[in-house]
Amino acid sequence: MTLFVSRVRSRRIAAALLTCVTVVALTGCVGLPESGPVVEAGSEGSLDEPPAIFIDPKPPEPGESPDQIVNDFLEAQTATPLSTNVARQYLTGDADAAWDPEAETITYADSSMPRGTDTVTVRLVGADRLDSRGSFRGPLPAARRSIDFPMELEDGEWRIADAPDALIVPDSWFEQRFRQVSLYFFDPSAQVLVPEPVFVQRGESSTTALTEALLRGPGPTLDDVSRSFIPPGLDFDLSVPVSKDGVADLSLRGYSGQLTPEASELMITQLVWTLSQEPTIEAIRVSIGGQQITSATGQSLFSVDEASVYDPTGLDSSSLFYGLRDGLMVSGQPDALAPVTGPMGTTEIGVRSLAVDLDATTVAAISSEGDQALLASVDGPRRRVEEVARNADNLLRPAWDLADRLWLVDATSGGAVVTYVEDGEPRELEVSGVSHRKVTQFLVSRDGSRLVAVVRGPQGDHLVVSRLQRNDQGGIIGATPARPIGWEGEISLRIRDIAWTSPTSLAVLHRVAGQIYEVRTISVDGSPSGADDLLTQLSGPVRALAGSPAPLESLYAVMDTGLDDLTRGDAGDVEIDPPVTFIDYVG
């Protein structure tokens, strides 16, 4: 295909390129300070890691002024390997005892020079925050961006009398030392894994960081969203060793109870899925209090390559495409689409969009007028078309999750109405920040834990995400207030389409100018873009995106005559002849 002007895959090092995480017990932030020795060394971890830069900050010197003390205190927090030992020397004895840098991490794009004597003030620019688990929590509140450091004379030298309970470090250091990964927990019914993105240190200590972060659990903010089957209170020695043949040995302690075989399986699943993100690990071995954890067959070695029925993208989900051609539903690979044998492939019913459930047995379609949602079998002899919603104003394209729930959003004149259909019964769900707002697009994650929506504002569109809450039987019991998913340059953009690219990332399509369109990938937590994110420009018109969270399925831009493969480049472009009016993956 020759439909595009340019495809630019850029390393997007945004001004707010995060991030540090204190869940690694303060080991490893890196940067280039204005002073202190800098030594380059070989990679600590896997072969794709950048060289480490070791930094040894200087301790306080006699006669330093208050503003110099504060400046050096901030610089000392970038010790590599990360340690607060030198930073603490800039505090009074009482402040040292009270300071808790593991409570939070604050990153900033720039800062003012420290100014003051009795109180030294530093103003942070482009500041964001992470919690103690390494989860991104968005921009630092405006009231906290100006930090006051009260000063005292101690033994004739100026020292900081009170410091914020946070590690405060520049953004630019994090690309070299930290990467975003997922911690894997379960949904409340223990039927599917739920990934939670966090930032951990690169290098050989990343295995330790991943383990420690997972042991901390999902935290109270995710009550009724995800749960852990790792017993609370577990800890381990200083690190998690990995042998030359790629076996990570987790010697845990701090739990004296007895795990059931079912709980052991779920715990091992969480550990395997989380640690499989470290490329050097081939298998794990786990003991608690010296007692080896074994499988039902007596095996103590658990491979990270084993398939799992708990896959958040759906282990048996269909990889086929489904679309509309001349009013009929078609399926297959994009260059070989054929009508399905169910009623929507044999009779033109009059629909404009559709969504196929994850095992590709049932299709939900929206009528041409947007006032009805219809259900039918994809294939087979059952010819009946059922109506699950009627008299709607403007139903958006529906979505399915792995619990076989159908999600609908009616974009009424009074704002969006969110409904899910379970066991054939529609139920309205109030989602603060989405319900009663002007919504133009929405997605639900396959694991059923996230609802993402495009909310139209007077100047531009905004992405928001709500966490879907469930009970231990898997039933929906509520939704958290939607919070923004911000990204660079979002304020004045009109979003044309959104699609999943992984269980924790999205692709966003918008028009730049004229017939130039842009596709970018964004983390679902709204953290600033990293080196692996996609930024692509295409000549249009680009009608939509076709995306999937499954790791081996490409992201496509849907053009008038085919699909432009944004994952594999030109080699994956596909012409569709005759063209279709709608095409996408399942879900």
C-alpha cells in the first residue's frame, strides 16, 4: 500500500518521562548531576539494557549556605546505586529520623534554584508523583509544587529541619534506569489475571524489584478490582538470585499458615506472570519458611513459558477479524474475508458496527440508526436475532469482556448511559466522569477491570479510565470515578478512534491537519511516554483503528482500501478487495 506520507517511530522522551519507584527499596535511580564523580560501567542485567552510570554524590561541606545545602540534598538523592545515606547527612538529627523517602516518589522536568535562608524554597516544574508501589498517580497537585525546606543550625552548620516524605528526582534520569512493567493480580473471583502497571529498576536487580512490588499487593485503592493470593506479610532476603540457567529462587518467609493447593496455584501464577517480564528468567522455584512449593504433580520448577487459563487477553480468544461488507458480516484474515454462516452473514439486517465475543460464538451489532443492539450467533444453525436494547438514542460500538458480559454506551443528548448485559439482563451502571458526559468512544478491557472512554470537551477530547468493581462471584458492584489519562498535546485534539494494544496500553487516532493523521500509544495509567511507545503519522483518510491486547496481534490503521500495519510496518500492510465498512478484532 502507498497510502501514507510518513511513518515515524520516534523515541519519545517527553519532558515528563518518568519515573522512579521506591518499591525497589531505594536502589538505582540514575542521572547526570552537576558535580560528583561519574563512572560508566557495563550493563547490570540483560543485553538490551543501557550502560549503567554510577554516581557518588558529595556529603555536606563546612560552611555551606542554606540554599547550597538544599541543592546538594536534592542532588544526593540521585546516588547510584540509589541510596539515601548521603542525602540524610543534609538533615538535622530529628529530620533524619522522621524522613521517609519510600512513601512516595516525585519526579520533575525542571526546578527553580533554591532560594532563602531560614526557609529555602524550591519550585518544581512538570512534577508528577508515584506511590510506594511504583504506580503512577498523575501530576503533583499545584499546592505541592512549591516546596519549603525549614533550616536550622546544628553544630554550627546549616541543616534541613523538615523534608517531604518522598524521593525527589529529575525525570530525565528514569529512561536509563527504570521501565514500566505489570504486576499481575487476580480479579475478585480469581477467574482472570489483572495487570497493574508500575515502574521498576532495570538491570539484574529488576527481579528483586518485581518480586518486592508484587508482595506488597494491589493496595487499598484497588479494593473490589483486584486481589492477591500471595499471603500478606511475606518477605525475602536482600535479593532474589537468578542462576545461570535462568532459574529465579524465591526464598520467602513471614507466613506460618498452610496454603491450599488452589491458593498455591494462584500464587505461583501471579509470580510466573510477573517475573516472566524479566528476559533472563526461564523458570522460578518458590519456598515459604523453607518449605518448597510444588505442583499437583510434585514439580517444584515452574516455567515462565507455560500457557495459562488466566491470561488477561483470553487464552482461547479468536485471532480472526470480523467486519461488515455490503451490509453482511464477514470474518477471516483481512485478505480473505468471507461471510459468516450465522444470520448476520446471510441476511442484510442493517447494522453499522459490531463486536464479537472472545470465543467468537456471539456477535452484538448496533443498528444503522444506533437505536438498537442486536445479538446473534456468529456461525451455525441458530437463526434467531435477539434484541437486547431498543429505543436508544445513539449506541456506540459495543464491547465484550472475558466473563461474556456485553457492554453498551448510549450517547444520549443528556449524556452517556453505561449498561452491561449479563445473563441476558441489561443493567445500568453509574460511572462518575463518564455517565451523563458527552462520550464518543469507549473500550472495556478483556479482563473486565477497566472502562476507558473518550469524553468530548469544548476545546478537545479527553481520555478517562474507570476501574470496574466486582464481588467474589464476579458480579459487577460498581465503578470508581473516572480519572484522566493525560498525554502530551492532548488539550486541543479531537480523537477519532481508540484501540487496545496491550492489556495496559492504548492506541489513539487523531487528525493533525488536513489529511495528516497521527497514531500514538499511551499507557492506561497516563504516565508519560517512553522509548517503546509508538508515534506514527499517516496520510488519510484514516477511518479507524483495529487493535488487540494480545501480544502477537498487530495494530492496524483502517484505510479506505485496506489495513496499514503499524506494528510490523509495510510488510504487514493488507489490501481488502472489495472494501469493508467496518473491521476489527474480537472483544
